[in-house]
Amino acid sequence: MVPFRNAAIAFAAASVALVPVAASAAPALNGVPAVSATGAQSRLEGNSSWLIGLVGLLAGIAAIIVIVSDDDDAPVSP
């Protein structure tokens, strides 16, 4: 069982190392654009400042919980 596991690990490591090399060496197709243009605007654009505020609020609540919590737990080891 161990040789199969070692072979699988070696195969995974080799594929991680060799796939980017093979992809970069592959020839590009002629006449195919590398980037496609979109005709419409993205609906995901907008103001994301509320998300930054929400993250700050959650970080503040977590900090208050950490500060307020009692750390006077007695060890239970005999």
C-alpha cells in the first residue's frame, strides 16, 4: 500500500511542476483573440464602502468580546 501512496504523491508533485511548463510551451491558436470584449457594463460595479464598514464593525465586536472575556480559568490537571 505504501508504494502506491508514494507513487501517487510523486505523480501529483510532478504534475504540479510540469503542467505550467507544458501550458506555456503550447502554441497559441492563430486568429483567436486572447481577450474577449464585453458589450455591456457589469452589474457588480458599485459602491462597496458598506462592506468595508461591515468588516470593521465585525472586527470591533470581536475585539470587545476578546477584551471582556474572563481568562481566569483554573487548570484542571492534578
